[in-house]
Amino acid sequence: MGNGIILKLKKLFPETKLDDVAGCLKYQGKPKILKEMDNAIRQGVNESWHNCG
């Protein structure tokens, strides 16, 4: 609106615990080590920085 924005509160998700949602995280591959996860995160950050311009 004009020179500003309007933020509207949406219905909140019900509170959940990890055990409630862990079943939807089905990964079939070999477990990753921390170094592999760090490298993947670093690569994603680098790609997003290169695509910002």
C-alpha cells in the first residue's frame, strides 16, 4: 500500500514435536557425514550469491 506493506497474521500451525513429523523425512541414500553436509550448504550459499546479481 503506497510506500509500505501490510502484514496480516495467518493461522498458526499446531505445535509439533520431531517425532510427529520425522516420518515424512524419508531419505533412502547413504547417510551423510557432517563434512559432506557442510560442503553442500556452502555450495548452496555460493550458488545463491552468484544468482543474486
